[in-house]
Amino acid sequence: MQHRECEAWVECAGARTPVYGLAVDGRKISGWIVSEPGQSFSIHVRDTLSKSDINARFLLDGVLGGSNTSRRLGEVLTRSTFRTSLSTARPYQFAEILSTDDDTIAYPGQTNLAELGSIRVQVYRVVVVHRYNVGRRHCTGDTGQLNQKVLHEKDKKLGGVSVSLGVPQHAPSSFTKTRKRPYDRNDSGMWVEFEFRYRTRGFLQAQGIIAGPAVPRVIDLADDEDVVVAPPQKVVKRETSATTSRNAEIAALKARLQQLEALDVDALDDEPEVKPKVEPYRSPFKRGEVLDLTLDD
């Protein structure tokens, strides 16, 4: 998604996830993406015009998943893990929401139900004043609200998927702090916000946000007989070596026929015109002779 000279996107398996149903509301732009349980993802954002440094805050289901500040103009900020200790981090991933009818163990953060199913990136334009290494120190994030969710049965309509954390993995133990100030003191608030509303493919198809699979048409011929008519498929003709040889032979015959027709026309043009000989008429009777046509007795 692109808005206000910035761009943000979500990647799954190294590829950008398509965004559907884009909507702009002031400084905010939102859209829908497909998510599947067990799928890891990463979030990316950059300033397309490289006018200033940017600071980005990443919120997962309403929970702050970290923040990054650019080190150079136009740098792509990427976030894919949540640090849990000095040397480990857990990757972002989508997880199935479990359901229960037990009110005592349902997801405790009820005030965040409205945030479930959303990944938000809030971008601020800043000027980096100073960077410094704070050395080795213990750093543990609160993973409580990013663990797999358990919701009450009545909340199933939320889509069935939430953001969770994967298996811990090794992460660098160096830490850098950044001192920064607003790029424009008269406009120091959030510059732009991107919201990715994630749901399963089946959910988005059911809501008409993305196209569903082709459905066969059923023609009712009788009360006890149904014929299923599959969607028409495009037939692709493949040319074999035998077909190629046959086509070449036909073309050669057509060319020979044209040559013969041309020869016949030329021969007719070369033949001389023959004029018929007209003989004069000669009468068997002499001039003045009377012919007697009476019969003898």
C-alpha cells in the first residue's frame, strides 16, 4: 500500500501479500490480506521520496510489537520478530484462534477484541540527532498478549486467526538507542498509518472481498436425476510432428495446383484463332426450270 509518500507491505514466504479493498481515510489507508494459520510473516515500510528519516511503530492485534528508526534516507524498515530475551526472539506468525464456552479462561484482553485481525504500521517523520550503543543488557518483551488466543464461542465471527509468536530463535545481542526530534515541529504527529486487516481466504471469499473458486452449475433434469455441468474449460490445440508434416504437404499441393492452372491459361492464350470456311450454296436446278409435282395415275 502507498499513501502520503510512504509505502508499507506484508511478506509471507518471501513474497508480497496482495492487498484487497483499499480504503483511504485522511492519513490512514487500510486493506485486506489473506492469512493462514502457521504462516510466518514480516512487515516492511519505507519513505518513497527519501525526504526524511522515519520512525515506525508496529502494532499486532493492538499490541506494540516493536519500533524501528531508519539509519539512512529511503531505507526499508523491516520487522519480523519479537525479542523475548537478550539473545532470542520469536517470529511473527498467524495462529488459529481457539474457542471455549468457559468464561473463566477466555482471552483476558477483552478491550482489544476490536483490534484482533489487524496489523498496523504508524509512521512518524523524524530527524535523527544521535545514535549510541547501550551495551549488553537484559531485554524481555511481554509476550502474554501475543500468545495463541482463546476466545469465547460467541466471538468466532472475528475470523478465526490472530497474530502469535513462533519458536524462539537466536538474535543479535547488540542494542542501539536513537535520539530523534520531529522533522516538522508544526506537524509532529503521526504522518501516515497503514492497516492490514488479515483473515483466512475462506472468510474473505464468503464476504465477497476476494473472488471465490468456480462453482459447477447443476441442471435439474428430473426429480431423481441431476446432471452437473462443469465450468467451460479452454481447449488448447497442440501441434504434433505428424500435423506439421501434413500441413506442409497440403501447402505444397496447393502451390502445384496454382502452377498448373497458370500453365492452362497461358496455353489458351497462345492458340491461333480459327475461322470457319463458308462454302457457297449451289442449287441443283437450272434457272427457269419448272418442277412438276403432279402424281401419275
